[in-house]
Amino acid sequence: MTDSLNSFLFSTPEMTRVFSPQAQVRAMMRFEWALTCALEKHGLAEPESGSVLQSLLDASFVDVDSLQREARDAGNIAIPFVRQLTAVVKTLDERPSRAIHLGATSQDILDSALVLQMHNALNLLNHEIERLDQAMIRQVHAHRDALLTGRTWLQPGPPITLGLKLAGTLASLRRNRDRIHSAAQHAMVLQFGGAVGTLASLGTSGVAISAELAQILGLREPDLPWHTQRDNLVEMVQVLAVLTGSLAKLAHDIALLMQSEVGELSEGNAEGRGGSSTMPHKHNPVACAAVLAIHARMPGLVTTMLHAMPQEHERGLGLWQAEWEIVPEAFRLASAALAYSIDMAENLQVDAARMLANFDDLRGLTLSEAVSTALAPKIGRTAAHEILRKATAHATGEKQHLRDVLKQLPEVTAHLSSVAIDRLMDPRAYLGSAQRFIARVLGEADAES
Amino acid sequence: MTDSLNSFLFSTPEMTRVFSPQAQVRAMMRFEWALTCALEKHGLAEPESGSVLQSLLDASFVDVDSLQREARDAGNIAIPFVRQLTAVVKTLDERPSRAIHLGATSQDILDSALVLQMHNALNLLNHEIERLDQAMIRQVHAHRDALLTGRTWLQPGPPITLGLKLAGTLASLRRNRDRIHSAAQHAMVLQFGGAVGTLASLGTSGVAISAELAQILGLREPDLPWHTQRDNLVEMVQVLAVLTGSLAKLAHDIALLMQSEVGELSEGNAEGRGGSSTMPHKHNPVACAAVLAIHARMPGLVTTMLHAMPQEHERGLGLWQAEWEIVPEAFRLASAALAYSIDMAENLQVDAARMLANFDDLRGLTLSEAVSTALAPKIGRTAAHEILRKATAHATGEKQHLRDVLKQLPEVTAHLSSVAIDRLMDPRAYLGSAQRFIARVLGEADAES
Amino acid sequence: MTDSLNSFLFSTPEMTRVFSPQAQVRAMMRFEWALTCALEKHGLAEPESGSVLQSLLDASFVDVDSLQREARDAGNIAIPFVRQLTAVVKTLDERPSRAIHLGATSQDILDSALVLQMHNALNLLNHEIERLDQAMIRQVHAHRDALLTGRTWLQPGPPITLGLKLAGTLASLRRNRDRIHSAAQHAMVLQFGGAVGTLASLGTSGVAISAELAQILGLREPDLPWHTQRDNLVEMVQVLAVLTGSLAKLAHDIALLMQSEVGELSEGNAEGRGGSSTMPHKHNPVACAAVLAIHARMPGLVTTMLHAMPQEHERGLGLWQAEWEIVPEAFRLASAALAYSIDMAENLQVDAARMLANFDDLRGLTLSEAVSTALAPKIGRTAAHEILRKATAHATGEKQHLRDVLKQLPEVTAHLSSVAIDRLMDPRAYLGSAQRFIARVLGEADAES
Amino acid sequence: MTDSLNSFLFSTPEMTRVFSPQAQVRAMMRFEWALTCALEKHGLAEPESGSVLQSLLDASFVDVDSLQREARDAGNIAIPFVRQLTAVVKTLDERPSRAIHLGATSQDILDSALVLQMHNALNLLNHEIERLDQAMIRQVHAHRDALLTGRTWLQPGPPITLGLKLAGTLASLRRNRDRIHSAAQHAMVLQFGGAVGTLASLGTSGVAISAELAQILGLREPDLPWHTQRDNLVEMVQVLAVLTGSLAKLAHDIALLMQSEVGELSEGNAEGRGGSSTMPHKHNPVACAAVLAIHARMPGLVTTMLHAMPQEHERGLGLWQAEWEIVPEAFRLASAALAYSIDMAENLQVDAARMLANFDDLRGLTLSEAVSTALAPKIGRTAAHEILRKATAHATGEKQHLRDVLKQLPEVTAHLSSVAIDRLMDPRAYLGSAQRFIARVLGEADAES
């Protein structure tokens, strides 16, 4: 049984596994195994020690209950873990047990294990991002010409296309991908410093063993240990929060366009999805809600990570510990946000006819800028703006089409023929550079032509 | 196995149980049972329906795995819960199944169940607060005269007593207790509004059934349903965060006084507590660290609760869901912070000799204010302050006792005799109203005399 | 010239004045004047000292530029302020200058001055809240019967009335008023402790002078000084954040109902309000935007206040300072949120016809629950829900009115006559307890009848 | 007069100027000038229009009071700014006035002006970072061998050197520099999209004019406008927050080492710096406090930026506005944190004798790990750890030097000679890889040898 019945909204099964207790002890075990191998290579552990520990890589020997019980006094799980590991190794062979954890301190194993888990987590995320990228590309292609009301301040404006709107998210997704890539390069780094960051218990071999250890684990070696310099870790959580913010932008827009009064887009409506316990007719935007819920939680995680930065001297008093559940939570939330976004992007329902009908319902009002721009060279922008402000107010009040109002205004017809007015009222003729922008985002060969 | 190996720091077993999946489905079951009873009383459910549901109050019929699986599509766990409940009731008796959940919507059961869980959580918290209060009273009594260096900006100042310092925390604890009490009164309120807050499916009986339901559950009835007015819930999380902040103030001070260079206070050092995986001599302030870690996480929870307030119309889209895991987390963290604080308060080690020695090590410098205050009426505050600024700089530079420096200064000895200077250098004579303040906090009869 | 051109959105002129530099030095001056009076009364200041300082209550002698310059080294503005005050008093009369600031430390004057400013700020807020309350009462009355689509998850549901929706905000406003009142009672408290909270430099007169000082300033006297116990201050900022969250809920709903596709409500459209620099037809919800912007900033302020709680020993190192600009900012933002909300509440435009038309456009779908509730006693809730789920899907697909679909379904007509179906399709008959809830919030005599 | 007397702590004069009202209107003016030039080049503005606007680049024509007054109704300052600009241009020459703002919307000018201001802000920050980097390099060099107690959990551990501790901050500073550089590259990008991001009012010339405009302003052109994709801006604030967190780590350590009981380091004590209004002897860590205060405020700004990401459709309703005062604040705070850190780094007072004396005061306890490591190969790590745990407890209890205790223990002397024990008690021999780590951070040629 899981710890929270509501976690279904806030993680994916895959990411939950990456940060499960079992995965954590396996990552810790991996660190101890690699350390023993490195020590062995430099003559600080008995020959064959590494292979003895290798047989324990699945960490199935760990008694989690006693681990947690002892952790309450020890202050962390590394101390009882090393104790359990040493005990089990001794039952196999006494000699390898002598060098277990040599040179390391609790934070080394906990931080490095976290980095190893993050490595797996990033693989998952990158796969999800790639899948979302592909789905978004398809949707941008599919709807590049689909006319949609542009909306500012939740009020209607000139037309855009659905493809342009989605291209904005696609472009942000790529920036987020780059940020995550960059943060991952910073964060995939070994922590190994011993008690206070000097590796003193390894004498003069510290640097060599550190290099060996990093290589075995497939991590970068830092210039110096980072036990109380947490910036890379904070950066990692921050880029996940920004990614989630970008996804929330999309979810927010879809939820708004899914309102029955708008009805232009919809989440895919799989059977049984988004029902209500009391309202038979409901089709709720479950995926949008999940992404928005996740977005509301991410800033809190970043807050804690930033708050926790000024860790005292060579090991923090509380602030290090504050990170422990936050970093996994950030990955779980980001992964769920991506999964729900993929679902939305792959199954998006578009009602192009409604999009057009909604635009037409505005009776040309939202093309007021087109007319004012056409008038401006003749009478100046301020005067043109004022004429249109009055004309649109009149059209609104009288529920007339702006076209018809304009054709009655001498100050307009003096400069624009009836045909010109009709042309200005064609939304397809007022899309400006939309297609050029889309082509750029899609990286099309002629984007810059 | 638990979801996080590090949760040992961030909850108590009791509070974990209050918000466990089992406890949550029991609370949901309690709501449905009470609703059926209320409906039955008003003729909207078949006779004996309530007693059929009563037999299911332990909610052991719930299949959590399928609950979670279905929740992913349904968007919440209430819908599959009601489905499972209806199915199991039908196996017992068809008639009571007809009125299950009548009048209610998913949010009614989820919100009210949360309130019922919070009710239990508050009982736990109040018990912990009471225990901490008692321990703090004992410590204030025990150390009301124990001289301690006052410290501002982490620099030494005039003396206080340890009792005074602890009385500050005791007074804040009472304010926090009052705030929690007040927030609890606001939050222990039924949510029951049906689909959109009108209880329309109950016809004209809505208000009567709502009153009955509140009474059965032991909750207050609100003026109107609060499905998208979340202020009481936010307040609850906020008062827990303030409580934790006050506890962190104490933990921070203890950790600072526990530094080996200060060595005045110490957490109790139970056998095996606060060791290091590599440094045999270590005795780490594990409890202080836990409280400070918790404090670093609380603001993030409050942030999410506030962020989530503007829930749309008659049910939020994501913002309601954002609260689900936050409220339980706030209670778990607060409970753990209290448990660690109780441990500290009950087992506090005080080294009164070291407290005095540290004060004496400052060679009278921190009594500069006493002298300057004595001189001021004679030569003015500014001149007195300046004399002492120079005298203390001289004493620091020459590593002399301030007393000896002062006795060499004609501008001082012109106004103060040697005996007077000695008296001014007596820290016990420079405690001002400390005892009066302590007496007030302890509510002693003569506090105001 | 102001420091930020965008501050027009984020304060009111009145609240800006309460926390202006001039008002701050006046509040500091008020503290020093009152302290001198209290000292004089107890023989610790020369006779007539108080009246000398009284002549300086407007603090016009302060040279702000040098105050700020010196503050950079001093670490706060109190030190140079006391210096300037002492100098100016000396030019008037040497004797009163001797006792200036006696017994106090920088934090005493800064904290108590802040409390005095908060006192004025609370008066402003309470006045704004009262005005908003009156406006909301009028709107609830005016629209208590105005039928409106209930909306959950941004999808349509059964009907409510606009009065019921607004009553929800009115009820939350009263809860917020109570919270602010309670927090104000906690926070309107003198800070006076001297160097380390013992008032040692006042000898045995500390408590008496403290009581006198509190009385002169019209503040409550605390049990003991609260220099590093900041919970009351944090509570104050928190209740302002919750208030703002409740106002943001209203603003969010209005902005959504103001979408052209919904068009049910609108901010008042004063001439020139909410225009666009390029789109002549625009009428932007400027007030809604302001409230939502403010809401997005408040959680950050609360975060800082909570973060800053564990202030070291007898005076914090940085965390106290972190509060300085946050508390005024919280009041400014809250005041602006109220002002914009008052504007919205007083000038709300309601298009009741559109509200009704939008409901009718849903072709009875949102009354599915009414029918399912009517069927349930006959065939069970699950079966009824399933019939309606299919009927509404059919009605949606075929763009038929639900009424007409239902009349074609034998499993419905077997239980419900055509007349009964028509009655179930009347939204006015499906408002449940809405009027009772409204009456309760309005405190109407017959609310509980 | 400034808006806040406490702002002296929270900005530098230079950064205050970058985000002053005057600088903002100049940046807006720069945008309008550049736009006019671009339009002119493409025949959309009259010849010589650019040079007319060029004469107004100092924006001295702006009436700030009326700007702010009108902004309250307009919702932003761009609309009245364009009005004032147009009016003043008309007084010079009517023709250029016709094309002012053509193609642009309010957000284009406000966002792009912000980017231009950020460009100047980044120049300032980079200069400060460079200066801090140089100061830190000097300090690392100067103190690379200075022995210092390593401290974990605020408890003493094995030795490090001050150089190693400072090298940790130096390394983080470089990572922060890289992050800021990367964020700057992302953020220094033109915003130009017109009403809804299509540049429709420029017909087919949109992309060409956008490119021209970007070139004139020295900004990167984005693939498409980013009006509601705010990730780059959020990233910018985030990297400033991380920088501040790293600086707070240093400030926190210095403040702790500056405690009188530790007394190892000190901020520079310029005359008059860090005094107290009541305690003549005080020398407060003013710069540390300022950095820590700033650190407590930064997470709140990041919270708001993240919260504000899901901006609706083609222009946000409130969330965009929420950013307006946050971005400048983040730069001001970061700049002040750097300035205080430079002050600390350039004037750091180091008491190397005290550092050594403090270490010696621990009577060898903190070298327990050295002995346990030496014993481990002979008797196993667990047994060795246990012997030392007891020996250190004994030494603590009896106030003996660990050396002397060890020499009395047969289980130790069986494996270690008296000379060997003495050597193990030499802290200089227990610095492990400290020098190698320092050399790496300093980029010394032989660092990897």
C-alpha cells in the first residue's frame, strides 16, 4: 500500500520506482561497491573485495525497518546502511569488510547515491520530453493554418492560428530541454570528500581514488567536494520547475479553450475519463488539472532548495536534510506533468469549425487594428485609433458587424473603399508573420527565406 | 515498506497513521455512513440503511490498487470509492445502496474526510504542545537564575538568564497554541454542497440534512458550502508553519550554544545518538537539525496553499488538487518538529559553569552598557558612549579586563569610584527586569506586584 | 519621483503614505518622545524633557540622505536617527538630550515604530474592508435570484444564482476580517527590551517604564520583549495574504465571466479604462488583473517572513533585517487589492440575460443530475447515472435538447411523465438551498426558519 | 527622497539607477526610436523619422506624474508613454508621429525595455562578480595553508585550511558566473509581436522589421515572440537567487567564525562600522547580515516568477504584471549581495593564531578519525571506530588530550607506537588532498600532476 492515495496525480510509476526506497539502497550499494573497487585498485582494500560487494549490488540484504529505526538516532540512513552492509559482508568474507566505506562519510554516499538516482530520472525525463516534442511537432504541423481567435487579458484580439500558439509551447519546450541538459551536466558529479572534504583518511591517494570512483560510477569528478555548495542541486530543481511552468501554460490555455462556451479544444476523451460522481454529463479536463496542480506545488520545492543553500561550514545542520525529500519530489512532479502533457498533446481534440465560428461571432471587432493600421498612414495613428474605438463601441452596442458600421462612416469611406474594407475584414489576410514564425520553430528549410 | 527512507525525520508514527491511506478511506467511509444516517432520518434513504453502512466503517472492503488505478481517469479517489462502496453494500442489501452519496459530490466527501482527519491530527498536536509546554515550564523554572551571555548579531552583549531565553519560547508557544486553537475552530467545519453548492438534488431538505450530517460527524455547519473558498484550510497550514518557525528559533539557538567553542547547552545524548559514520568523537545535534530541516520545508507548503486559493467558480481546476498532499504534509512536519522539540526540552543538558566561564572570558566588555548608562546622567549619553567605545576597544586590543581599563581613565574615575566600577562589572546586578518577565510568563501570582 | 513606475498597480496612495520614509521617521520620533515622557515621569529624564521632544514630533529635522548614508555602516537607520535627534535637541536644550533613547536599543525603536505604522495601516484596511463588505452585501441582494450556470473544473454544471456565488466571497471576507482583527490584537504590542531584552540599563524601573511607554503609545504591553520571537508579525503578513487570496478568487471568477464568449459579468467600464495601445476595440479587466498580480506576489512575502523566524539569540543576524521591507509591502499590496476589489464590487456590470441565455445554450445538459436524482429512487443511483450519461452524450452529439432525448427513452418515460421531465428541466426549480444559504450569509432573520 | 529608508541594505546605487523610473522611460524611448528607424528603413515611416526620435532619447519630455495617473486606468505605462511621445513628436514634426509604435503593442515596448535594462544590469553584475572573483583568489592564495577546524553539524571535525573553505566558494562563484552568462544569452532577446504575436499590422514586413529592430537594439531575435512564454525571464531571476544563496553560504560561515567564542575571522572593521545604539563594545557583522537578509528575500521572488508562468493565451491577465517589480528587485538584491560580499572578501580579517588555538583546544579529539583509520587495517573499521568512540568519550569526560588517553590503551599501543600516535595527532599531516583541491580551483599548472 502506498503512502498517499492521491499520489496517482503526482508521479509516474516509472519515476516512483527511480526514487523508491529499494532504488535508493541500490544506489547507495553501488557507491560502496565502486568505492571498494577503487580502493582495491590502489591497494587500500584486499584483492577481490570488489567482487564480493558486486554480489550484493541488488541490496536485497537491507533490513529497511531497522534502517529507519536506527536512522532516527543516527540522523541519517547511511550509518545503519554501512553497518548492515559490513555485517553481511563479514558473513561472506571478513577481509573485504575492513575497507568498506573507507575514506567516505555519510554525506558522500547519500549525495552520490542521489546523483545516481537523478541520472536514471533524467533518462526518463528526456525520453518523455522527446515524446512530447514529437507530439507537439505533429500538432503544429496539423494546425498551422487553423484560424483561432488571439486573446489578450482573456479578451479577444486579432486572429492567430492554432499552430502558432502551439509553436510557442514547442519553442519553450526546446529551451527547457536545453536547460535540463545543462543542469544535468552540472549535477552529474561525484560527491566524495570524507569527513570534512579533504579525503584525509586516504592520505595522499584521495584524488586518485576519487578519480577512479567517478569513472566507475560514470560521473564527472568535481574540482573539489561540494558537500556544502549545493548550487548544482538547486539548479536542477529550478529547471524542473520552469519546465513545469511552461507545461502549465499549455494546460491553462487548453482548459480555457475547453470551456463549453468556447469549445475549441479538448483533452482526448477516453472512455470513463473525467466523469463526475454526481453530474452524468461531465467531461472534466483531468490532465489539465493535474498539470496545474503540479505547477502550484513546484515553487514551494524551489523555495526550500534556495532557503537551504547556506549550509554551515563542512556539513549543514538541517538544511542538507531539508533537501532529501524535495529533490525526488521535484522529479516525480515533473515526470507526471510531462506524462499528462504527452497525453494532451497526443490526443488533443480540435474543433476547427468552432474556432472559426467563435471568431466570426465577434462581428469583425477583433480586426479593428487592421482597419486602424490601414487608416493610420492617411490620418495618423491617433486619429485612426480613435475612429475605430468609437466604431467598435458602436458595433458592440448595436450588435452590428464592424464592416457594416465602417461602411457608414464618412471618415472611413473617404480613405477606404467598400472592397478595401471587406479585405481588411478577412482574418486570413491578417495573420502577418504567423507562418514564418511557425516555420522557424519547425526548423523548415525556407524559414528564413 | 515506506515510500521514502528519509521520512523518519519528517513525521511521527502517530501522525503518519492519521493521514495513512487506510485512515483516509475510513474517514471517507465515515462521511458516507453519516450521510446515509442523515438521509434515513429525513426519509431519503431506506430504513436501516445507516446500520448497514455502519458495519463497513473500517473500510476494509476497499481495494486500494483499483481505487488508484481508476482515480487516474476519474481525477479523484471519491468516484471509485463510491463505486466500490455501492458494490459491497449491494452484496449485503440492495435497498441501502440506492441512497449512497445522495446529495453529495466528490469534493464533499474528500473535503469532509480531510476535516475529520485534521480533527484527529489536531488532537495529537495539542497533546504534543501540552507536553512541550510542561517541559518548557520546568526548564524555565530550573534555569531562571542561570546567568548566560546575551547575544545580538551573534556577538556578545549584556547578560541574561537561560530562564529568560526559554521563557521567550514558552510565551511564543502559548501564542502558537492559541492560533492553532483558533484555526481549528475555523477549520472543523463540514463541507456539503452537492454538485455546485446548492444541495439541489436534495430538494428542500438540503439544509436540514446538512445540519444533521454536521451533528453526526461532530463538525460545525458553515453558513454556506466552502468548496472554492479555501481560506480556513490555508489558515490551518499557516499556523502550523508559524509554530514550526517558533520551534526552529529554539532549535537554532540550542545548536549555536552546542558548538564546542560555546558548549553551554546540549541536546540530550542518548547512547548512540548523533554519531558519525567516520568521526568517532562526534555527537551531532540530531534533533536541532530535524527541526531546522522541517522549518526549511514549511514555507513551501504555505506558498502552495496561498497560490491555490483562487479556485475557479464552483470547483477548482488543479488548484484544489494541489492541496491534497500539502495539508497532510504540514501536519506531519509540525508533529515531527514538536516531537523533536519535546525531546530537546525534556533532555536539555545545561552547563551552567561553562555559561558563566564564557561570560567571564569576555573580560567585562559586555557590561560596557552598564558603565555607559551610569556615566550618562553625569556627562551625557553620547559622551559616555564614546568613552566606553574607546575603553572597550582598548581592553580588546590589550586583552585587559574592562574593569582595569576603566579604573585607569580619569574621565571615568572622576565620576565613578573603584567600588562603583566593581559593582557595575557584576553581571548579576545587571539583569534588569529579567525575573519580572519570567514571572509574568510563568503566570506567577506576584508577577505584576 | 517614485522608485517604480509600476507601483501604481501595487499600492494605494494612502497606504504608500503610511509607510513612507517621512511616516517612518515620525513613528520613530513618536517612540522616542513617548520614551522620554515615561522616563521623565519616573525621574529618569529631566523635567520638561518630554515637551521639548514633543515639539519635534513631525521629525522634520531629519536629514534623510545622511541617515541613509550612515545606515550603511551602522546596519540600521535607528543609530543615525538617534544621533540626529540628540543633536537637534541639544540645540534647543542640553538637559533633555541626556536621556534620549535611554533604556532602548535600535530594535526597540524600529520594531515599535513599525507597530505604530501598522496601526495606521490597519485603520486604512479596516475602512476598505468595511466598504467592500457594504458593496458586496448590495450585490448579493441585487442578484440573489439571478440565474447563473454553476461551473466546476471550468465545465458547466447545474444552476446557481449570482447572489450565491457572491455570498461565498462575502462570507470569506468576514472570516478574513475576523482573522485580521485577531492578528491586529496580537501584533499591536510594544517592543521594548533594551540591549538583550532585560531592560537592564533601567535598573529596577524597566517594567514600570515599559508599562508607561505602552500606555502613551496606545499599544499593548507584552509579557516580555519579543525581539527574536516574530510570530505575531508573521501572522500579520499571513492574514493579509489570505485576504488577498480570497479577493483573487473573486477577481479570477469575474475575469472568467468577462470573457467575450461568456460575457456575463464585467468590471465597470469607466471612460478610457482598460484600452489597448494597438487594439481599438479592447476593454481589458484592469482591476481583475491587478488583484491577480498582487495575489501572485503575496506568497513570496509570506515565504520570507517564515524563513526569517529563527532569529539568533537576542537579535537576529540578517533575518530581522529581511522583514524590514516585507511587512510594508504586504500592507501596500493588500490595500491595493482591496481598492481594486471595491471598484469591481461597486461597479460590477451584470448581464442577466446573457447569464440565462448561456444556461439555455447548454440544452438542458447541466440538469442531468436533476433527472438522475429523480430516477434513482426507482432504479438505483448507478443505473440512473448511466442512463443520463448516455442520454447527455447523445444530446451533445446530436445537438438536441436533453429534454427531447429523454422523452424518447423508454427507460426514462417508464418512470417519468413528459410533464415531470419538463419540470425537471426548469433551472429555477433546481436551486436547492441557494436562497437559504444566501439568507444566512446576509444574517436575515428568517435564515434559520 | 527615496521610497524606503531601509533600501540602503538591499541595492547598490548603480543598480538602483539601472532600474530607476528615468532609466525605464529611456529604455522605452530607445525601443520606440529603434522601431521607427527599422520602419523607416523599410519604407513604413517617413524619411528622417528616426533622427527626430533620436533627439528624444533622453526621455526628458516624459511627465511621470501623469504617466502614473493614466496608467491606473490604462493598466500599464506604455499607453500613456506612447501618447506623450506622440504629442511631443508632433510639436517637432507631424510626419514622424504617424508611425510611432506601428506594429508594436504595449507588451513589446515594456518587455523589450526590460531586456535593455537587464542588459545594463548584467554588465554591472558581471563587473562585481569579476571583482569578487579576484578578491577570493587572493584570499585562497593567502590562506591556503592556514589550518582551520573543519566543522560538521556545527561540531568540530578534522582540520581543513581556510584556503580550502574559501576555494569552495570560489568554485561555486564560477559556476554561478557560468549560469548567469547562460541565462543572459537566453534572456537578451527582443520581444516584438504586435497585438497577438503575429506582427499582422506590418503585413509581410514583420519578420524583416523585427530583425532590423533586434540589430539596432543589439538584442538576439527569437524564433517567435515570447509574450506569454516567460521561461527565459524566470531563469534569469533563478540564477540570481542561486548566486545569492552561494554568497549567503559564505556570509553564514563568516558570521559563525566571527562569534566571539570562535573569533577566527572577521569582516573588516572600518571606523564606525557595525556599532550599536546602546552597546559601546559592539562590532556587528553588518555585511554578513545584509547578505543573509537578501538571501531570505530571494526565494520569494522566484516563487512569484514561477507562479506567474501560465500566462493566458496571447497576453496574461495579472501574471505578466506580477513580474514587473520582481525582476528589478532580483537584480537590486543580487547586486547588493555582491557588493557586501566584495567588501567582506577584500577586507577579511583572519586570526590564524586563534584558528590554531581553537583547534588545539579540542585536545586531539577531532583527529580521532586519523587514529581510527590507522588502526582499521589491523583490527577492522568497526572495532577501530568503537575504540576511538570510547577513547574520545573518556578524553572529553576527563578533559585529557586524546593523545594521552590513547597511549594508555593497550588495544591501541599494541598496534601504534608512541611516535606513531604523535604523528597521527599532527593536524598538518591530516589534510589529505586539500592542497590538490585548492590547486585545481586556482587552475594551477600542476593541479593534476
